[in-house]
Amino acid sequence: MEYLYYKSKKGNFGDDLNGWLWPQLFGTNGSSSDFYFVGIGSLLHNDSHVVKGLDAGRRKVVFGTGVKPSKVYAKMSLDDTWDVMFLRGPLSSGELNRKDPYITDAAYAIRLLDDFDKLSQQPKKYKISLMPYFHSTDYFDWQKICDQLGYHYISPHSEKGVEFTLQEIAASECLITEAMHGAIMADTLRVPWHRFILSTPHTEGGRISDFKWTDWLMSIDIPFPQSTYIPFYQMGPIGKLTKLLTKNHVSLEYLPKQKVSKEVKEKLKDIDMFYLSTDETIGGIDSKIHQKIADFKAQYL
């Protein structure tokens, strides 16, 4: 099979989980096989560079993938070459409008690895760790911010490998994260997490980011957790004057990096609300994904 997933040049922990996880469960990736495996990520949308250009007649197996909503509200249509074993959440299922089953994000399959207990039972080294979204690292010195807060910094780029990043999360008592797969993997590793929102409404798109998070959160029965919002692009005096002079026809915003960096530290310094799915919920997820793994192996391997 050929594993399909987004590959960032600078590395993105969530996407890079694919290349680490699936070969351990299903074997080596091969580009000349007769079907595609679509796992972790929001790959189901009409503008997906990963999906575009695929062999039209080749089977595509969807294993816990999510939908990315269209900016122009166009629906993605799947033909009979797509085998949807399960989706990330109820919003993805509703968006496709085919009544496809959902469980949760595909990354929860990590809990079915033989070495998962060893990975999850890391000695706790960090009281609070922080992981930004991978695009947010372009704007701020997160190591410096974490040093000033007394937090442990976990890079979303996984420069030392996916397994190292997982070990860092497991070694944390709590995780504050802008990256969705930071929260997802914390949940699988039973590390309480808290979401903060900074650059994603702009680098990813507010509707897209909230759709993805809510899709996953509904699948683990935590639909509306308290999150910490930090304004990213803001309107200064010139922007306000421009709106006034153009009668709201033109709006100008900018990124006041020093001000935003200060607000990041102010808003993240006293986080005391962390979340974790219940043992009952995650037990049900384990059981369902275990069955899907067995079904996939029986049908395709």
C-alpha cells in the first residue's frame, strides 16, 4: 500500500505521525501497490494537494481521516473507489453526507502498538509543557517564551523524531497546546491538555481550525472545552483611521509581535483548566479501532 499524508518541509508532528505509526501496524510503505491508505490528517477536501492527481481507478482506504471544510462551502464527492472504514468525527461524516461511520482521529491507533505501555509510562519530568502550532514558530521565539514562563518547550516540528516528541509529551504532567495533534496525543497518553488559539485563524483559517478541533472533540465527548484565545493580527491607529475614511470598505491589521508575545505570556501563565477524555470513552475507542485494524488486515493485507 502507499501511505498518503501531508509532508511539510519544516516538519509537522501531526502529519509526521503517519510515517512513524502505520508501518509499525501494517508494514512498509510502497508506492507501487494497488491501493492508497489515507490516515492521519484533514485530507478529504477538493483542494487537497495530497489527493489531487491520484490514480483515479485505484482504491483509497480511509482510516480515521478528517474532512477539511471548503472555503467556498463546496462539498467533496467520493466515488466507489473510496472505502471509508471510519472518519475522525461527526462533522466529517456530516460534511460528506454519506452516513459514513466515525470513531475518532486515526492517531488513537497508537494505543494498539505493542510498545505503547512503555511509551506512555515515561517518568514525569515536566510540570507543564507547551507546544505551539507549527506555523506559529515562524513568528515567536517559543523557547524563550517557555523559559520565561517556567514551562518546558516541545517543538511541533519533531526535529528529533516523532517518538522523541511522544516521549516528551508523556513525560509532562500537563500540556498547553495550539497544535491539535499535541492535544490528541496527550489524550492518548493520558496527559491532561489545554488548547490555546493564536495564529491558526490566520495561518490555517478560523473556520477550518475550529471545524477540525470540534470534529475531534465531539468524538471524545468533550464538545466545548474552555480554550485560551490570544489575538494575533490586530488593528492599530492607522487601521482604525483607514476604516473611518473608507467607511468600512478597507480594513488594515498588523502583527504587533512584542505586544502579542507579552499577551501570550500573560494569558498562558495561569492556566488551570485541563481536559482528558474519560477512561470509559477511551476504552470504547480502543475496542473500535482494534476491530477496524483487524478488518483492514483481513481485507487488504
